[in-house]
Amino acid sequence: MIPVTPKPEEVKEEKDTTRSQAAQEAKEERLEVSPEEWEKLQEELKVWKERALRYAAEMENLKKTVKREKEEFYKYALEQVFRELLPSIDNLERALEAAEQSGETKALIEGVALTLKGLINTMEKFGLQQFEVALGEAFNPHHHEALHVEETEEHPEGTVVRVYQKGYRLHDRVLRPALVAVATRPSRKKESDSETQEASSDASQEHKSQ
């Protein structure tokens, strides 16, 4: 008897048929439970549904609470800072009132100076510090803001020659850079004009002496 090799199409069709029969048998297979067990399963399902709904409601309430607390935190984050600044405001008001009654500017100046010192001390308590800029210090774009350049020979080029406003640093971060003027060399044209004027002045003086 001669063996016959099935064609690939026939093999594929046979596999598909086997799978279809297995799926049909699995579909027809049913799990039979007693009425008592069915009622028990329904009760457990009800309990888990209630737990899921309660959990979802708790999560929603938690989100609202966190959002509300976050808003409250940002709203009153500076409460302690302002509380520390109130005495300085009181001192300024007292200094103005005393100056109006006495008419002495010296007392007003002293009162304002003391209040300014108190303000600076309060700011330092919260990490805010002034930083001084020395004349002749190299320009640093991270700490300084150049308002303009100034031609001069007194300081090296690229250094600070004038300070218009102090800078402030909050902890390690520059909150406001210092406003400065930066030195630059005089232009050649001006140097040439200056030399010409000096030469003319010398020639004039020689002519007068003759």
C-alpha cells in the first residue's frame, strides 16, 4: 500500500477543525452550582462592589483634601515672613510720627536707619542676603547686570566701576543681580583728540612765551 502525504492545505484545515471543536466543547462545558452557592457568590460580589465604590469615593476625597491643603499652604506660606516684618513697619510709622512732631530730620534719619537694619536682619533670618560689589571687581553675569559701559583708565577693562543698586541672594540663588557700570578702554579717536589738544596747548604756550 502506497502511503499518501497530506497536502499542507488539508493539514491546516484539520488543525482549524480540531481547534473549533475544542472551543465548542469548552463553551458547552458549564459550571453547575447549587442555589445556596450562587446566592453566596452574589453576596460576595455585592460586598466587593461596595468596597470598590467606597475606595473610589475615599480617593476622590483625598485628592480634594490634598488640593485644598496645597492651596492653603501657598496662600499662607509667607505668613511668618510678614509677621517678622510688622515690627519694622511699626518702627517706620513711629519715626515718621516723631519727626512730624519734633520737626527734626536727624531723628527721622536715625529712625529710618535703625528700621532698615531691622529689615535686613529679618530678611537674613529667612535666607535673603545683600551682597556688596566692590569697585574694580571683575564683571560676573551671574551676579551683576550691566546698566551701561563707562570709558575709563582708572580700572581694568571688564571690571565694575560704579554700583547703582545692590544685589540680593536667596540662600544659594541670586534673586536680583546688582546693577553696575562696566569699565571699557577709551576709544582711539578720543585718545587722538586728547593728544591733539595737548599738543595745541603746548604750542600755544610756547608761542605766548616767545
